[in-house]
Amino acid sequence: LVPAILVGLRAARDAPDALVEARPFAGALKHALGRKVRLDDSAWCELVRILFNLSTRPLDADAQLGEQTRCILLCGALLGKRDSGHAASGGGLELPWRPLLAALLRWHMSPRHRPFANRLLAGSTVRKHGGALALLMAAAREHFPPGCAPEIVCALEPLLCPLSSSFGFGSYALALLTPSRERLAGSALLVVQTAVGVVVYADVSSELLRNCFDTLARVAKSAFVGRVEKVDWSGHMPMIYTRTLSALGVAAVLDEGALAVLQSSSRLIAPEASVLSTAFPVLSLTKRAARLIVLDIDGSASPAEALARLLQLLRAVETFCHPSNDGWWVVRLGHFLLSLTKALDWRLHWEAAAAAAGTPTVFPPLSAAHAEAMLDALLPLVLNGVHSKNMMMRAFARKALHHLTYVRATRVSHALVEHALAALTEQTAVHQAESMLHVLARLVPELVRARPSALAEGAADWEFPDERVSLLLELVLPAIDASTGGKSKAALSLVHGLLLHLP
């Protein structure tokens, strides 16, 4: 089947009406991918080249936009299945970035390809075409030619002028076209300086700022794992912290110095709709900001010094985590706490894996004291979020507790059990019982069989059966009552999960 698809796509590529001729073969390829038909690396590389050519060629006036969108989605799906290692074994795959930029410019500048008239038409053909093109660019930038970042920045420089009408589009193009992984080596500092220069003119709540933080976070992660040169973030962290705190919607707690920094570097530019738009652009911004903050923590410094800014930020938002608070800014804050715990979990596990393999790290790894200090700051806020009356805040807090359990399984799980026991026994905390039962039901595997944590806390240190878990089972049974459906469901889920995971 695969050789026949290749022959058909080769013939369709050279035909006058290439997209129409390629339709049946593209459908057969999609069907083959769904059936998990095996593709060797050489056939995969050739299929990607042909579909990339069909996806980026200019369209005739009578051509159907949906046909090209189908090829773009298929090419992106193929690229997402394998990395540069498979491309090298298949004879090499190097995709040019200029056709992608030209296709994005055509979509942006042409009235036919411009969906800005009504952003709510998410199902329109032009909207789908722009979203598919963005996904293709995100998957293809791993295969750009090495050392192409300076050329990309030079090509986008006219679009990054803050006085031009294309300023917003230029920032989106920079976020999409910045190469990934080793392809960025030698140009990380240039990309950081360019993105920071754009941030100066970005509104604190706009999608433009979100895309700048996306570029910075990708560079920070590549530098952290050693794929590109080391970048000094010390000069940019005050800007990142002030913009993050303002994006959370609680800027009233900023001191005069922080407000001066924010006001001196904030010139409002009307945000423009982009192919990267989501329903929650500020949540994407807080996710990238959390990654930048966690990866910047210096493991060689003392916890008080390394975490000074982060602890100050968390103290500033502590009162806003009260369970009685509600509103959109509570959702932002909950997502920020989740992103912090997820980034901390990822960094500690990556450093533990590097230490186990004997691989040296570019940045000094975090110590147990750093992790304990982070837990001291994050755990009370997350526990408050568990009892929030905002549904999304509760969901984010439960996921955050999951990541904190992986960071330090014994301490976090014991704290949760004690909190649940207090909720089930003390009259002043009865309203917290249902939320804690939901949390414990989610963390049953960690309660019974603790995974070795990121700090090499082995399973041998885990005492089971824990008398508190046994007592918890006894106290949970009275919570099963027909008059309280939510609490009864959570209690039954907890008992069922504990019985399933018993050794």
C-alpha cells in the first residue's frame, strides 16, 4: 500500500491540479496511518517532502482551500510521529522555512485567508486553514536547516516594528518559526533579545505577550537540557515576574518599585487575532511564565536566596487563594500554581534521571532543601485551592497535588491524610470533607504504593499499612449517605481505589 501511495503522490505533485489529484492518495495515507501501517524512515521522509510541497505552494483563484488544509494536517501528523533521529536514518529531512513564512503571509494578508472579521467563526474554512498551518510550522521547525535562526529574525525584523500594523503578526510568526532543539544552537541569545524587545511593547494581558513568553520558554528549556548555549536570565527575570503578577490579575499588590518597572516597559498595543488564539490565552501565558521561573532557580545558591523572588510572588497572591474567592482571576491563579508544580516535578525528575545516568547538567541541580522550601510555599496555597468554590480552581489544585506528591511522596501524602482526617472529625472543617475525599481518591496509587520521588525517596521508606490510612477507611464509611450524593460518590471512589491497589 505504501509504495502505491508514494507513486500516486509523486505523479500528483507534478500535475497541474496537484491538490485535486492528490486527494485519493492523501485519503489512503490517512487510512493507513489510522490502521498503523508500518512506514520505514525513507518512505516517511519522502512522504513528508511531497506533502510539505503541496501544503506550501500558492493556490490558484479557483482552488479549494479545504484541499490544501487536508494536506497540511496530514503532513503535520506525519511529522509528529517521528523525530530528527528517524529523519537521519531515513536519508535526512531538511525542510525550508521560507515557504512556510510565505504561506503564513498569504493567509494573513489576503482577504480570502483572513479570519479577523469574526473570530467566533472557529469552524470556518479559513480559520481551520490557519490553525492547521500553525500546527505544521510547530512540527516542522525541528527539521529546519541548522543555523537558520538569524535569517528568520532578519526576515521578520520589518514585521516586528512596534509602529507598523503587522507588529502583532510578526510576534506570532517569531513564536512559530523559531527553530527547536539543536537547530537553535548558536542563536539562542539573539532570539531571546528579539523576544524581550517585543515584550517591551506588549500589553500585559494580550496574546502578543503570551507568544513572546512561549518563545522565551522554549529557549529556556532547550538551554536547560543542554541543546543550545547557556543563556543568562538574570537581567530579564524582574520583567518576567512583574508581567506574570500583572497577568494574574492581582497587580494591586505590587509595590512601587515593581509598578515602576512595569509602567516603564509597557506600551499598549492593540492585540490582534492569531492562529495561536485559544479560549484561555492568559492561561497559556501563566504556563510559560511558570516554566521560566522554575528553570531559573539556581541550585548552587541557598534556598532563601534562590527562591527569594518566587516566595515574594507567592506571598503576594496568598490572600487571593482563600476558598471564598471566586472570579476569572482565581482561575488564572489556580492554573499558575498547577504550572509551577508541574514544572518543578519535571525539573526534579529530569535532574534525577541525569544523575542516575551520570550525565552532567548545564545548570546546578536543585537540592532537597530547595524542594522542601518549594513545598512549604506551594502546599498551603494548593490545599486552599482544593476547597475553593470555583470549580476550575478545584480541578487545577487537585492536579497540582498530584505533581507535589511525585516531588515528595511521603510528606505530601501524610499531610493530605491528616487534612482529610481533620475534615472528617472536626466540626469546623466538615465542609472540606467532600473536596478532600475527591483529592484522596485521585491520589490512591500514591497513598498505597508510592512511586520513588524525584529526590530519590525510595519505596523502602514507605510504611504500609499506614495506621492513618486504616483509620481513614473507618471514618469514610459514615460519609456514605443518600442525602449527600457528591460526598458519597467521593467516599465510594476512595474505598474502591484503595481496595484495588492493596499489595
